[in-house]
Amino acid sequence: MTGRLPRTTRARDGVTALLATGAILLTGCAAKPALHPGSIRLQVVTTTGLLRDLVQQVGGDRVDVVSLVPDGGDPHTYEPTLRDARNVVYADVAFSNYALLEEHNVIKTLDANLADGAPSVSLAEESVKYAAEIIPLVEHASLDTVWLGVRVHGDGGGYEATRASDVLVSATAMTGPGQLYAYLTGSFGDTDVYIDSSDGFNAATGYRDDTMTLPADAHTHLSWAFTKPGIYRLALQAKLRVTYTAKAVPLGEATYTFAVGVNPTAAGVTDPVVLDEGHADVTADLDTGRLGVLYDPTGGGEHSQEWVDARQAVIAVPGKAIEEIPAGPQFRFLGRPGAQVYQLPQAVLGKHVHGEIDPHLWHNVRNAMAYVKLIRDTLIGKDPAGAAVYRANTERYLTQLQATDDYVRQRIARIPKPNRYLITTHDAFGYLAAAYGITVAGFVTPNPSAEPSLADRRKLTETIRQLQVRAVFLEPNLKARSSTLTQVATEQQVRVCPIYGDTFTGDVHTYIQMMRFNADSLWTCLGD
């Protein structure tokens, strides 16, 4: 490169932009690589290490590229640091996966601090024009009770909302014989409490302590706990905050009824729709400005859910939902260990905010090839002088990716068809299954707030036995976590094998290494 690329004027003062995210954390960790405003190379920031590698393959020596989420980090939960925000400020180009893969604060840090005129590309959405194939995210978790989440429906285009906008869903009042809690359990057992009726609801703070924050068109799982049987009524309101500094726009309010350990007919609701199985979401609709429930009794997921007026919905929490409060300081808000609560479980362990598209496109190598073509054209658009280099690098890398696609396909084809069942702890491998002929037999969905029940273990054991599953798979970054999957696999004398999902490690630090490693692991552990 013969000279420094011209840098556009920043959209706002750097300090103001950093504060606008409301999520920047100081950390004592080792310093990450940094972008430099004086470099002659194109400065590029990505959200994940996987995207960083793709950009490096295309950009070569003409780019400096860093990722916000470090290798080994979880893009679903990572909280950005001050250094991350600084890197965004100095970036000429930004790439995210999005489709709600990344933690929302990562996206907000990116969008708040990126310079005016710097391209910001969401690869999962925009690679479709390069022939990427997307599949819907259909969740197959089966519970003995209704699976109750919280959803924002619609993109808020009528309010000029963006992907960095927030929808605030707040509990404002509750009546019932006991206390109500709604909380989320992370991948490593930590808890975030979003609704706690025990300390009241404070209008003076805008119900800050009883508020959930979601992006537009997003869904999250929660656990719902009740300390005594009876009828509970929970009042919720929703507001849209288009930008961090903008005044929130009211979207609506509604009261939801829970029948806990009693017959739902005791709720006294006219023309009730009893939600007692399948998948339901307490929903704020951005398009209509109303609150209600999206419900599918078959559990197929949000794609088949129908609208239920909150005034008619009765959410059943049956007697069989009684669980003991586990030991551990993270559960003390529920009561003393060993005490019983009625609970609708979270179903999928970990912070899991998502949309309607499965965002893990790269597990089909042909989708990664579409990502690479989009990266190439974006870099050329920002640095036309490097067009020949970017095209040559891309052609070379596409040849390697085609060879990798062939390798994965051939490796998995050598596994006998009766053995091609994949069981993991993370629902991230739908594209791998669809592209290469693997069947996702399940992912672990125990009640994450309590010790796994006998029913949980029985279901997993029966799946392994009935399908004669030869191995189960864990992602290396989750290996340290005690897992029902590992325990049952050991009891059934089934192998526990590694598979990479969202992040690299020191041993596997490129996309091609990851895909070849996964193919080898599947063949080694599932083949004869």
C-alpha cells in the first residue's frame, strides 16, 4: 500500500461514543491486539475470531484485523471492554455475523463507535445474495411443562429502530400468594434475575430492577419460579428505546395470569387459552404496539406460533413442576437450599437470545465461501487500490475452502448412516447436519436451576440407547462445566468427544482447521 487510506470524520466525540454503549467494562486481562489510526493498512474489526480469520485470509498484508470477542470467549455472552471500543473507533471496516448471534452489547459497541462512512456488514444476512443458504431456527426441546420465553416481534422500522435499539420489558406489579421470579442461568451456572417480586416494583426508577432488555425481533429463554401454589397475575409493560440517549416510546402493557399448582379454571379468566405444553413467548409486538403471547402447543418454535391475547392466556405451572432449590449462592434469591418452588424451566442452558434464523451459517463451508466473497467486495469498495490482491487472495482461499468442503463431506460419508447422530450441549450445528448428512438427535436441555431430574436423565439415556449413539460431543470452551451429558455418557459407556462451535482455541485457531477437526472428530467417534 503506497499511502494511508483517508479516514472519515467520526460521527461523534470518541468519549461520548464509548459512554453511549452503556456496557464498556474495564478489565485486568492481557491486552488485546490494537488497531492504529496511523497505519498504512486498512483497519478492520470483526466481532468474532472466526470472522477475523476469514478477513485475514482475504486481506492478507493489506489489512490489520482484530476481533472484539477473544478466542475462547462466547459471542452469545461476551461483554465488550474499553479497548474493544477503542478498536472500533479506529476501524475503517467492521464485520459482524449478527442474525442475533452476538451479545447485544457487542453490536451496540460496534454501532455506537464506528466512524461515519465505515462499512458495517452483517455477514449472515447480507451473504444471501452470494448464495448462502439459511435455515430457520426451530427449537426441539421437549419439557414436561410449557416452555415460556420472552420475545420482541417485529423490527421497529416504523419507529426508525436499528439493530442497536433496545426494547425494555418491565414488570410493574404482581399479585399472588407467594413470590415470583424470572431469571436466566448462564452456561457456567451464574444467574441474572430479571423479575423479583419480593422487593416490590419501583416506578421511581422506571422499574429498572425488574426490566429485561432485548433487541428488536429477538427471543430469550427464562426460568420462572413461584414459591407457593395459587393464582398469580403479573403486569408487564414494554417500551422501545431507539437510541441510548432517546426517550423511550411506550409500546403497551398487559397482565399475565399463572395458575401455579392449581386447576387453570380457578383463574377466573373468560374464554381461557391454557398454555400447558409446547413453546410460548410473552411477546411485545413492535408492529402493533401490543403485548400478548405467541404460542405453539406442539413445540415447533416461533415459526408456527399463533397470537393469544394476554387477557385470555392462562400459563399453567403444574404440580409436577415442583423442584428443590439447589445449593449455591447464585440461587439464594429463591430461598434456602432444599426448599421447594414451582418452576417453568429455562430449557436451554446459557444466555440464548436469538432470532428466527439459525445464525451459525459457517458450519456449512459453502456458506463460509459466501462470507468470503462478501468480505472481498467490501474490502475492494473501501480500498480499490488493493482490488487485485483481494481477488487473488480470495481465489486462493476459495480453492482451499472447496477442498475443505469436499474433505468434510467425504469424511462424514464414511460414517455408517445408522451412526450419524449428533448430541451436544449447544444447539449450533443445524447447518452441519443439513449440509453433510448428520442428524441432530438432541442437545442437553435440563432444568438449569436445579439438579437434573430423573426424567431428564431418563430421556437422554433412552435417546442414547434407542439410537445406539456411539458418542456425544462437547465444545472445548464448555468442557470444564459439569454436565448431565458427560455423566450419562459415562454411565452408558459412550465416548465424550470434542467439537468446535463458535470460538477457537490455541490448538484450533483457523476456520479451516476447525472444520477439518470437527469432521475428523465425528468420523473418529461415530465411525466403526
